[in-house]
Amino acid sequence: MIATTHGIGRNWLSSVLARVLRGHVACSVDLGAILESDFNGALSQKLLAVVDEAHEGMDGASRWKHGKTLRRILRKTWR
């Protein structure tokens, strides 16, 4: 779930899902570190990954650094 406004209950929802799906949720995932590394063991066999904040760089070259990588991974996963 991606939202541009604060206070709509995303954190509450993720905490409920983490309890319901105990053992199958990766909480507080550092998205930047996962996308820059070849090792994704923290996400192995998980049904849900909770990323608290995802920020992209504001300057030219690094502005969309992780966006393309994330799209590639998600497209490969959902096929």
C-alpha cells in the first residue's frame, strides 16, 4: 500500500498483519539495502514485507535509482 497522506492507518494494518501472519512477515525492511545487495535472505519465504519509508534521491542521476530495480523484481515475482 502506497499513500501520500499521513494518518490513514498503514502502520496499524501492518502490525495486525504481522501478528496474523507471524513468521511470514519481514518487518522494517530497508528497501535501499535490499535493492543494492544480491542477498535477499531477509525476504526469503515471506508473504509480506513492511517498508516504513522509501526515499529516492533528489538529484539527477540517483533520483530514480531504486525504482527501476524494484519494478524489475516485482514484475519477475508476479509472473
